Amino acid sequence: MARITAGVATSHVPAIGAALDNGRSGEDYWKPVFAGYETSKAWIKDARPDVVILVYNDHASAFSLELIPTFAIGCAESFAPADEGWGPRPVPVVQGHPELAWHLAQSLILDEFDMTIVNRMDVDHGLTVPLSLMFGQPDAWPCKVIPLAVNVVQYPPPTGNRCFKLGLAIARAVASFPEDLNVQVWGTGGMSHQLQGPRAGLINKAFDTAFLDRLVADPEGQAAVPHIDYVREAGSEGIELVMWLVMRGALTREVRELRRFYHVPASNTAVGHLILEPIPEQPQ
Amino acid sequence: MAENPFKDIPGTTLFDAEQSRKGYHLNMFCMSLMKAEGREAFKADEGAYLDRWPMTAEQKAAVIARDWNGMLALGGNIYFTSKIAATDGLSFQQIAAMMSGVSQADYAAMMLAGGRSIEGVRSKKGDA
């Protein structure tokens, strides 16, 4: 039986990918960012996931305004890195897991989550930067990846509560997949940042810290936080944080926090990172 | 109708239904810059290239003037308009500095010092 063994959350700042790709990760500006992921890289070498369900958002790369799916699941054999205007990132092609992805799509739809099924999709920095942070620069990614794209560009994104419940449904779907697979669920984006307008550059460390605490200890409470609070307090792009609730929903009610990292700045953004481990409930 | 609470946030344009409808062609023009052919044709003759989309005269003028805040007001979305910046060889941080009205050096220094503080920019009515 497939099982969810961990949840990972991380920001997906494009400049982090560019720093790595251009050999600038050792510069003083970037060193603390990459240093913050060293123990996580060691951890994941031992954790060895077979498949990562990677929750992220597309940034006008695969989806323009012609088609804006709220939740889309990548069921293809593979996904090429997108050309975001500077040429594609020099990272390996992402290998999918069509069997599990189709199983998830079917289970989720019958569980009343109306997923969009995607058979061809390029993946942008939202998906590839988290892989780079956790795995470095390998010739091939060491696991299969199921991209799960959430619309957070066109308002309104799904509510935090809907994202959390999608995570719960993902946990049910994974548990009903017969093959023995070690599955992780990742939530990406955030933390506080605003890229647009006169308020660009907003960072709210107090909000971010409270979000991290509450995501771990009181996820239902965090799931009830309305969009206006994210946009006002964490910036217009900080609303990406609802995607972390998908990851959290896929874990158990109680979790062990294995890793937390927070750093300002990476370009315009606060970088946040968590590794959480489920604690299965013991039968009474 | 109740007051839209998002309009109370200073210096922020929510990309909602109204903005998306207004900016559809502007944003789809930006999308065309994802391809090298689009970028080259735009650079060769900006006005002629923009005429391929049924954009308003104000939208075209804002693109040509690289009025980044103006484009947002006219329905542009930052993930789309940033493709113009990429075509110009500008980084996200450079246009963020322009949109917030400071030099790139000052903006970068602000970010290194922890970013723009939330204090005073929560609400147009003033922070409670």
C-alpha cells in the first residue's frame, strides 16, 4: 500500500533557481539560503521518497488567461522545464508517475474534488526550484513527481479550507493505492512577499512565524483564515501560502516538526521551509 | 454592495475578475513574449507588434512607456507584465524598485534590512 511518509514545505523563489543555475550559490547573498537546506538535503537522501506529490502554482507559463484551472493534476509520463522568457532552466526533465497520478485524479474526483487532468504541461520555477533546493543539481531527479498546480494568480484562489480538505482527500487516495510506495507531499510558494505596485517588497516576519506555528499545531484554524488576511498581511503574492495547507491536510492531525528554516531576503521574498512527519494515531 | 476590502490595501491591485477582463489582451500580448520570435518581433517594432492585439490606446502607451504601475491599473498582471521586463533584460527586483518609486540600490538595501515593514501599509484608513 502506498503511504505518505513526510510533508515538505518551501518557498519557490525564481531567483534561487537562477543563482544555482548560474553558479552563484556560494556568494554571500545566497550562501545562507542554500545553507538552510543542507540538513534537509541530507535528510531526504535517507528518506528516499519514491514519489513526490508537488503542490505548486504555475506563473503564466503553462497556463495563460485562456485556461485557468483551480486544481490541475499532471498525469503525463514526463514534464519539461518551461521557458519562462530566459530559456528553460538547465535542470533534468521531471519524470511523472502516471499510475498514481491517474489513481489520484479518479479518487479525488469521486471524492468531490473536480480536478483538471493534464496530459501535457511544462513546469516552471514553481515546481523546479523546490526540487533544486531539496536535491541539489543531480543529472536526474531521484524520484518521480506528480505536479499538482493550484491557481493563485487569478483571484480568487481556492480557500485555505478547500486546500486543507484537498490534502485530506489526497491522504485517502494515496492510502487506497495498492502498490507499496513511499510518497511525500510538498507544499510550495510564499512566504510573505509582494511583487507588484508601490507596496512591492513587503515582508511580514510576524505573520510568517505565526503561520508556521499554526500550520503545525492548529491547521484547521489556519485553514479558516480568509484571503484578505493573507493579501493584507503577507502581500498580494503571499496568498500562495494556501498551497502549504494541501500538504498539511495530507498528513496526520499530529505531526513532528523535523526542520524549520526562515530567511529574509531572497530577491523580493521571505524564504520559509518546513519538514513535517506524520504521527499515526495508535488504536485505543 | 458591501465595500471591497481589498481596495483598502495601499499600493496593491488585486488581479480579480474586473482587472482580468480589462487586461485580457494586454496580458495575452505579454504571454507572446515567452517565445523568442515574439520577443524579436516586439523589439524590432514595438508599436506594430502591439497592434496585433486589440488593446486600448492607454494600454499600448503604458507598455511603450514601461509604466509598470500603469499597466497594473489597466488590467496587467505582474506575472505577465514581468515578461516585458525579461524581454528588456530587467530582473524582478529592478521592476519592483521602479514600481515602488525608489532606486534599485535603495530597494535592495531595504530587502537586505528585512523588507518593507507592514507597519503603516495595512490599510488606507491607517493601521488600527
